[in-house]
Amino acid sequence: MKIKSIELENYRNYDSALIEFDDNTNIFFGDNAQGKTNILEAVFMAGTTKSHKGSRDSEIVMFGNQDAYIRAVFSKNDVDYKVNMQLRSSRRKSVSINGEALKKTTQLFGLINIVFFSPEDLSIIKNGPSERRRFMDLELCQLDKAYLYNLTNYNKIVNQRNKLLKSMDKKYDIRDTIDVWDEQLVFYGTEIIKRRRAFIEELNPVIDDIHKKLTGKSDILKVIYDCDSNEEDYSQRISYSKEKDLKYKTTSVGPHRDDLKFAINDVDCRRFGSQGQQRTVALSLKLSEIELVKKSVNDTPILLLDDVLSELDSNRQNYLLSSIKEIQTLITCTGLDDFIKNRFTINKCFKVNEGIINVYRKA
């Protein structure tokens, strides 16, 4: 799958921009704070409806405007898909594919597979559990429509249940209705737990193989699914936690509390790994994402690399660059030295300066 072009209007620092991509490597270079990352964010949004930063739509619309627009053309299995997205400051975004409006923006998930790798991902191992859950959710939502459906419903039910818990003091007579929400919570939550467990089982041999190649060592890397509740005891734990939930007015158990652990030779990398080990594991994780997409959809994803090379040593740079030669890749950086040094083929290069994008042709 490929992205052919993207057009932006009132998007962050771009009042108007049109980019036509090469099928292979596209590099956007320039000083910091010029708008390079915004291009990758827009591509990611066009494929997933979400900002990789978790930004709200109102934060993306250029200051002084009410709406922003993304118009992207993707190609998948030799078929073009025109995605039009309108981001609104005060209302939900709207999305259409080939001129047909989507009833739910989540219908866009799975059409295009995108892997986004940024410097923040190098800290995913040592950061909080929410980032590791987000990694699982974004990947699975792109690959599995059933997971997207179950996760969407589960999150709605958790929010509704939490609102109910907060209103108990004023409306004590609605306490009995919490059982209805708990039944749905267990139903959708159990499906999420089962799919996450299967995902980790599929991930482990892939990430271990990549980690060995990256390090040149025989160390065993294992991802451990640290689930808050097992499928078998989830219903019971929800029941036992009811009084605690009523006291603290929040849902305390379920897959929204899940985490992942990364162990090298059975040693917890988050607690005892060096910064170099943690970065290598994070890189292995993102490269595994590419391989899982290939295996699942029999196609390569679009890869977005946001100023990652500057954070890696030469060995990791070489491995990363050698791994992406057959994938359409969009890369941001401040300069071209790393690519020249590694003799990396650049198919199309863009200079970005204060929200202006120009095709760069070296004299």
C-alpha cells in the first residue's frame, strides 16, 4: 500500500500545501519547528482518524480558523482511495472515502496500515502503561475490525459506568442498574483480553528474532502480557470490586488497566535494563509492527519515521535503514548527512521551511 498525495488546508502551520510522494523513500528536512512532523501527523490521521500525539482536532486547526482539511490519495492492491477529512474546532470530524461519507469515522480503520515511529517511542519501554496499551490498541484496530468494535464499546461502557458511579450520591436508587453495565463490561472486556493475548503470542517470535539481529546476541527477548484480569476471573473480580468502585467512583479492574512487560533473559527491561537496551527493545517493537502487518494483510504498511535516526547509534541506524528498503517511507530529519553516510537511496527529497514545502534538488 502507498500514499500518492496529500493536500492540507488550515492544518497546524499549513494554510495550504500539496505533496506528491514517491513510492519509495521520501525525506523531509529542515530546521526544528518548521512543520515537518505535522506532515507525518496528517498522513497518520488520514489513515487512522487520530493524531499520533493524541491531539484534539481543535488543537490541529490553524489558529483563527474553524475547520481544517486533509485530502489524501492512497493506493491499495492497485485501487485508489481518496480520503477527505474535515477537522472542526467545535464538532466531530467528518470523513469520506471516494466521495461517500462514513457514518462512523472508525470505518476508516483497516483501509490503510501505517506504522509511526518517533523519538517518543524509544521511551515506550520505560514510560507508563497507557502508552503500551495504546501501542496494542492502534495496531490491533488497524488489523482487526472485531477488536475495534469491542474496544469502542468497552470504552463507552467504562465511561458510562464511571458517570453512574459518580452520580450515586445524588441518585442512590440507580445503584442496581450498575449490574447491567457490568454484564456488558465483562462481555466486551473478555473479547479484548483474548485478542490481546493472541496478539502477544504472535508478536513474541517476531520481536525476539529482530532483537537478536539488532544486537548480534543470543539473548531472549520476551513480551509478557500483564493483564489486569484473566478471562476466567474477570466477572468475579468486577463483582468483588463493586464496593471499592462505589467508594472511589471509578472502574478499578479490566483491560483498561492492562500493561506489557519486556524481559531480556527473564530480566525486566523496564526496571533493570540500560537506556541502550530499552531503546533497542523499543526499536525491535516498532520493526515487529511492520512484520506483523505484512503477515496479516500480505502487504507492506506505510512507514513514518519522525527524526528517529538522530536518536540511534550507527549500528541501529544501519539496521533500520536496511530493513525499510522495500517499504514506502516518509522520513523527517534536520539534515541529510546520516543518509549520505549510510549511502541510503533517497527517491524524493523536500525542504521544509516555515510551513512551505519545496522539492529539493541538489545543485
